Amino acid sequence: MNIAFLINQTHKEESNFTTTFLSFNAYRRGHTVFYIGLADFTYHNEYNIGAHCRVIEPSESIESQEGFLEMIRKKEKQYIDATQMDVLWIRYDPVIDMLNRPWAPPTALQFAQLIKRQGTWVINDPDKLVEATNKLYLEYFSKKIRPKTMITRSYNDVVNFLDNQDHQIILKPLTGSGGKNVFLVKKDERHNLKQTVEVITRDGYLLAQEYLPEAANGDIRFFLLNGDPIQIAGKYAGVNRIQQKGDIRSNIHQGGTAQKAHVDETIFATVAQVTEKLKEDGMYFVGLDIVGDKIMEINVFSPGGLNLASKLNNVDYASLVLDHIENEVEKRKSK
């Protein structure tokens, strides 16, 4: 199988990323791996679309994820026609290039749409990813699983929203990731509210959410594959992300710590309310951020943490995911 990973840029990847975890395991299983940056595509005509890829062949000798990424970075790019790709896996973060290369993410997504029309299996479905380029995608789902939310660029709207909540609210960018510019605002502490709103809205819309008390225990990143929870022998692919003392953000690269997730009936009931639509939308690999009985975010571009879930549960979730992909590719080839 030839499996292509669409990333932002090779030098921005890290060996502990979920993308490296998945691509290295694909290589170990004997697959050819292509790495495509957002700026690497070429359109010749409707029958000839491809990309300048960094290629790892299964015959190469690589012992670790660190070695795999190092080898990828050393590779000279070579042009690969999209018809040679069995799978194009979209694994970039739109936010990373929002300021310096705002043209890159939307254009790459258009290329992915064209490649899908040529017959390559693209995950997640690029036609639906157009609707999911920011946190507004969550509003397409049941109100029962969503925290109270307002999206605006108006300071007065934020003040009114805060007035209507019990104690405090969370403010963050509508288009954002990694816990950047996330603020907790208490009802009786508004002296910096205007400046906070200005900081967030400088680059776009602001998202205000009710604060959930359960968030004091962090959140759970919970993984789905083709609409179903990922699990091996009853061990579910989830990570309880705990924030540092004095910080409201539980993102791992913002100083949060990862613990084994306790998965209970509340989580199952919450997840069950989104799985059907995610499957209909072609959201094949998804990471849900869950607090209590609410879903705070639906991560469909490059959800991370599957490698952490594997370590914490001492199981190999990458193999399960790749088994599923291999079977699907075989089905598509036999049609």
C-alpha cells in the first residue's frame, strides 16, 4: 500500500507526534510512505494531479520514530502522481499556517478534493472538512452534548454572555489549536476583559463557552475510527489530560500531563450522540475532547495523543487503525 500523509511542513513535525507514530508503523508493516507538505502539490490537468513528496520505501532500514523522521527530512522530494496513492491522509493543522501562509491550508484542501475525485481514498473526507476548518463544526451536532456557546467579535456580546452565566466563562479563538490564547474570565474579575477580547479577535472570531466545573479534572481526548470508539480488549483509546496547577489548559504541549482515561457510561452516552453524523461526514479518524457529558471540541484535521493512549494502556492502537485502513483499501480495489 502507498500511504501519503499531508502535513504542514516536514521541519515542523516531531518524532512524538501521532502522525510520526502512524507513518512509522505503516512503514514497519511494509508500506511505502509519502510525506506531502501543504505547498507541494502540482496540477497539470484534471487527469494529472500529484505532489512533490518525500518518500520512505519499506526496504529501508529504520529502527525508531526518531530515525524515521530524521530520514524523511533528509529525503529529496520526488514527484508522485496521485493515482499512485492508495490513501491520502490529511494530517495538517490549519492554524499553524494561518498567519504566515494563509493561502496554504485552503489550497491544499482543494487539491485533496480533486485527488478524491480521481479515486484516491482521502481521510478525513475533504469535502466535509471544508465545514470543519474551525470550532464552529461542533454546532452541527446535538445541543445536548455542546456547552453553552457564543461566537462573536463584539466586546458587548461577550459582556452579555458573561452576565448570563453562573460564575465564569472560557474565551478562545474560533480558529485555534494547542491551547493558545485561551482565557478563563470570572464574573467579578473584568478589569482585563476588553484587552482579552481584543487579543483574541485580532486574528478573527472569538468563541465564548460556559465554564464546566468538571474541567478542573482536565479533559479526555477520546478517539473514534469510522464512527466507533477505538478499543483493544476493552481498553479504549483515550487520554485524560490534566492541566498544570494554576493553568486552565490541559493541552500536553502547554504543560499538561497525560494519564490513563477512566471511560464510563457518561462518555459512551455522549459519544453515541455524535458518531452517526461523523460517519456520514466521512470523518474517519477523530479525536473528541470531552468534559463531563459535554464535547468541547471535535478534532478532525490532526488529532494527537494516540501514541500516548497506546503507552498508557500498553496496547498498539496504530496496528488496529492500520489493519482497518488496509482492509478498506482492499475492498476499494476489489470493486
